[in-house]
Amino acid sequence: MTKFSIVLGIIFIIMGLYGYFGISSESITALIPTFFGIPLLILGWLGLNEKYLKHAMHGAAVLTLLGFVGTVSGLIKFFKMLGGEEMQRPAAVTVQAIMAILCLLFLVFAVKSFIDARRNKK
């Protein structure tokens, strides 16, 4: 999970920077994926040390849960956009949808990892 956290943090940082500098530099909100990516990257890096693994991965899971809750509306808008509805900022909706899906994937794998760790402990 630590490597997944590091990779996901890097992806979020790139998404935020691309959203801000590549798509729309008019709003700081384009950097929101970067604001999630940096701590996720740090937590993944901390998790490489066995001493901090448990706490770092639980922190990463909470962070991605917050990220999913914050972007799930973008995922809903994305599906409406695919259905033909006009959106004011389609690039922002797409970035939110990608972030929501990636956060959900991380959460699923994190929960599975926590369950496996608990079973192996016994």
C-alpha cells in the first residue's frame, strides 16, 4: 500500500499542476488534487518505515476518504456530461471524476489490506 500511496500522490500532484498551469490558471481550486497528493506522497514515504506503516496507511486511507467525499459530486456530473448535459467547466468535472475514482480504488485496496493484516496477525 505504501507504493500505491506514493504513486497516487504523484498522480494527484501532476493532475493538480496540469489543471492549474495547463487547463485553467484562473482558480486556485485547480490545485486541489495537488493539495491531496503532497500529504499522500509523504504518508506513503513514511509508511516505508515499518515503525510508521500502520499509522501512515490509516492516515492515507482517511485522506483518500475525504478526497472521495469531496469529489463524488464531480463523478456524478461526469456521468451526466457523458449523457449529453452541458457543463460549465468540463475539464474540472473530468479531473474531479478521475480523482474520485482513484480515491475509491485506494480505499478499496486499503480496506482489503487492513483486513488481510488483521487475519495474518492471528
